[in-house]
Amino acid sequence: MNSSELITVNPKILGGVPVFKGTRVPVRTLFEYIERGYSLEEFVECFPSVTKEMACRVLECSEAALLAA
């Protein structure tokens, strides 16, 4: 699963903010939850339209992008 299968950027959805594909949940919300000390399970509970697999893959893709830089 690559980032285009996980994330959508569409000007008609939240003004083009990157969201989890098939949802209206901004990707940045995942990072905000983690920064505030919430667990991945708590994030998924609050945003059930995002699966745990989707959230994990976004984190993995982010890590890979940062380490490749």
C-alpha cells in the first residue's frame, strides 16, 4: 500500500488538506493525537472511519520518507 492508496488531496474535501482516503479525517490529526500522548488505539476509536492498518501504514510511510531524506 503506497501513500496514494492511503491519502487523498482534493480541493473539494476540506479545502485540499490531506485526508485518509475515503474519509474526511485529516492525516495531521493522527500526528496531533500521537504528539499529545494518545495511543493509536485511541485515535482509531475516535475516528472509526480510519482503520488501524491505514494509520500504521501512514506512520510507516512517514518514517520511510524521513529516513530517506
